[in-house]
Amino acid sequence: MRRFILPFAALLVVIVVAGCSSGRKVFVEHDYSYETNFKDYSSYTFLECERDTNNLCTEIYEAIRRQMQVRGYKLTAEKPTLLVNYGIFYDNLRYQGYMQPVIKNWVDTENDGFRYEPIKYALDKGTLIVSLIDAESDQVVWRGYASGIFKGSENSNNHYRSVVRRIFDQYPLFAKGYDPRRYSEQVGR
């Protein structure tokens, strides 16, 4: 009897842990423009946060700034090549995104054969949308988004930083002229 109870108890623990962690999952995705030369961008500035509550915009601003910095982009008010806009949406949201190849693969090949494949999402309450906008044309060139960001936020001091990092994991590109190997050598000294 004991050999049946032990595996059952272990299975029960796995189910409970999986159930607790699944309630905290955040959905992350991105879209981008095929008409963009991502290799030309080197600097950015922020537009105002579209909504604020309890300094959330400040926390997200700092997390985005860090992610842009580690990719070699320079924060400047003087002729930036990118504008960064972000908004927090508190209600459920219907959103049209696109099925696209991984951005790094597209940037490496710039294959003109790729087409936008629309996909409709029903995003959960608490959606963060980060847009990178070409400063010259005012066109959105990349947009990353995460829904369900308020789930589990009370349990972690770095929750929103982690959400922003997961969004920027979808943007594995570096600034023009930036060599991440050189940066890591400088940090190591």
C-alpha cells in the first residue's frame, strides 16, 4: 500500500506546484515591420507613459532603459533614431498581432518573401505594450507586449523588471556599431 501512496503523493505535489505557477504565467509576443533596417538604429528617447499608477511607469521606464542600454542604444534627446513608447492597459484587450519569423532570422536574411499573417489575441487584464518607433518616419517598427502582468506582481520585487526583460528577449538586436563582446570585456575589467 505504501508504494502506491508515495508516487500518488509525489504526483499530487507536482500538480499543486504546477497549478500555482500556471496562474502566474505572462503571455509575451512581438510584431515588427518588414520595411525596417534595424541595423541603422543607435539611439533613443522616451515618449511619455500613457498611464500611470503607483509609480508603475517609473519602474517600467527604468527596466526598459536597462534593456536598451545592454543592447548598446544610447539615451539622448538630441536626434534619437528611435522613440520608445509604452502603455499599460488594465482591462482585457483584443489585439491583432502577426505570425512572423523570429526577428533575428528576418534581420539576417531580409527575405522579401515573408508576409504578415494576422492573428487575433484576447489579452488578459494587465497588458504592457512597448513600441519602438522610427524617429524620422514616426512609424512603429517593433512592438512587444505582455499580458497578465499583474498576476503574481505582489510576490516579487523585480516582477515588472522581469516582464520587461521577457518582452525584450523578443528583441535580440543590438545598436548600430555596438559589439556586445567588447562591452562584456569592459565590464570584466
